[in-house]
Amino acid sequence: MIDPVLLREHPDLIKRSQAARGDSVDVVDEAIAADAARRAAIGAYESLRAEQNAFGKTVAKAPKDEKQALVAEAQSLAARVKEAQADATAAEEGFDAVIRRIANVIVEGVPAGGEDDFTVLREVGDIPSFDFEPRDHLELGELLGAIDMHRGAKVSGSRFYFLRGIGARLELAIMNLGLDLAMRNGFVPLITPTLVRPETMAGTGFLGEHSDEVYYLPADDLYLTGTSEVALAGYHADEILDLEKGPVRYAGWSTCYRREAGSGGKDTRGIIRVHQFNKLEMFVYTLPENAEAEHQRLLGWQEQMLQSLGLSYRVIDTAAGDLGSSAARKFDVEAWVPTQGAFRELTSTSNCTTYQARRLDTRYRTESGKTAPVATLNGTLATTRWIVALLETHQRADGSVVVPEALRPYLGGLEIIEPLGV
């Protein structure tokens, strides 16, 4: 959630952010009113509590013949205190409900607008060209014995698949390449739970406008995560972190699940948009003043990965209306997919500032000895979808695929993936 002090002192800043996102501006005024009511209710309760404590001392010191009348008065005061406490609790809950409707305040420079209003920051690499008709990733995957959509659908339904043979090995190779890069840069590997409690899912902001894409198990009151970011954000909930030596960095390896509820008819061929996939996610806890610099570092590591795989890509500054509620800024890295003649998102990195940490009560100790919310950031370093761009970019006329040099050590030195039967 946003900082209540920022709400009180700079409401216009929050309103501009809401407007840039295309979200309600009026909710800011609702939150200000709810905050005033909350503070007034808390003040009234604390005043009565102080009066009750003082009166209790008076009763204790009163002569015996006066105590009976004073006790009756104390009981009346206790009832008023109880009522004031209930009012304060209700006001707290009302404020919490309203302020959670306000998305994170965007970082200065984020473009306003929706999905199509992004800014292209740079394009890297030459667009691949072929002297033959290129095959798409699914046709290549079937030739190579790497992807089996038919049996995936038979076993689990649409948008499920099997990676088999070299397909399974390719995914593990990409994930391990990313893990090695992460570990060289101080990330601690974690294999995370993929089922989390509602408070963890809500704390990361994933139960907002995209909650229909989240799988829920009502019998267990648990959610299946669409990214290990959720578990990694909850890892240090209700804790005070030591950030004196620098940021705390984790690389979370997990299977991810998404309903893709709002994507009917989109990318139904192959493994671009599926219900289950694997992902290696970077997650960072850092000081708020260092968050933007850390965001650039995460982006740099993502670009390093794509360059090592020989993929052409572009980096976009995502528009405010396409950020999601938790992100204050998000960079998407989109690789060129030859058969689609377009850049498609392979990875993204988000600066969530203190938004998630406030919800999950993850703090650090300031120089004054007080505690304050940390900043959290995330970014994908490898995922199943990368196989799409890799196969299509490095294909040859006979259906074989050249293995990028960076991946060869992870595939036993394999240089060319040959079609089955060759």
C-alpha cells in the first residue's frame, strides 16, 4: 500500500499517478477522508483510555465509603472505552480497505496511458533474416521431438504441453545459465513453494484487477502462484532486515500457474501463452533510495542473458496503465519472434518501491533506530517461453537449430539440434 504520510502531504502527486494509470482519482479523496476519520477515532479512543487509567488510580486511592459510587462511574467509563475501541477498529479497517484500492505511485518519467502507450528505450541486435520460409516454434519443436502439445491437451486440457527430450534439456539449460549468472551477482537460490496463503497473495498485490488469472484451492484456502515473486515477497514478511551490507537478493526457481482468463483466442498455438511453466525469478530487498539503481541492474542482467542467447530484442518502458497495482515502474524486454514478425515479451522487471513491504510489514532499521519499509524489486531471468524465440531465431532450412555457445556447456557440448530421424 502507499505511504499514509505521502497521502496526507502530497495528495496531488498520488492523483497524478492515478490519472496516468487510468485509475480512479476520486479514491484519493476517499482515502484522505478515511484517514482523517481513522485518526480522529484513534485519538478519541486513546483520550478515553488515558481518562480511564487516571480514573482507575482515583478509585484505588478513594476512601471505602466513596468507592461504590466511583466503581459504577468506572464501569460506565469502561463501556465508553470499549465502544471507542470498536469505532477505532472499524475506522482502521475502513481506511485500510480504501487505501488498498490505490495503486503504487509511479516513478517520474513513466509514460501515461495503457498497453499500447509504452516508450521504446532501445533495440539491440539485428533482426534475423532467412533465405527460406522459417518454421514457427511449434513446428520446429515437433520436428525436434521437443514439444508435444497433443498429449499435453490429452492429459490436462488446452494450453498444457509436454517438453520432451531436447525440449526438456533446453529449458533446464536456460534456467541453469540464468541461475549461474544470478549466483555470480550475489543471489541466493531458492526453490519456493507454489501454494501460498491469501495474506501472502494479497500482500504482493496479485488479488487485484488480475485476480481472475489466479488459481485458488478453496478447500485449502491456498493460491497457486503465477510467479515465485509471491513466495519470495512473503519470505521476510513481519521481519526486520539488515541491509547495512547491501541488498538482499534471491533467485527463486518454481513452476508457475496462470489461468490466462482474459486471453481467450490469443496465442493459442504453441507454448507462448500457457497455464503452467517454469521460471527463474530475481527478487531484491533494498533501501528505498537505492531501488531505482537496483532496477537498472536487474534490467542489465536480463539483457546479458538475451545477448548470450543471440536473441534480438527491445526494451520498453511500460505505460502506467499496464503496470499492475504493485509496480511503480516496469521495463519489459521483448525478443523478436521471426514467424510473427514482431517483438514479444520474454521478461520484465518491476520496481515495487515500498508498496509490497508495507502490506507484508518487511522493514529495515534506520540510522535513528526506528524501522521503515524496505523496497522490493523483481525480474525474470529465464522462463519456458524463451524456447520460442531461441528455436525460431537459430533455425536452419532443414529444421535443425544451432545451439547458442553460452548454452552448449549445459547440453554436454551439443552444437546442433537435429530433427528426429536425422
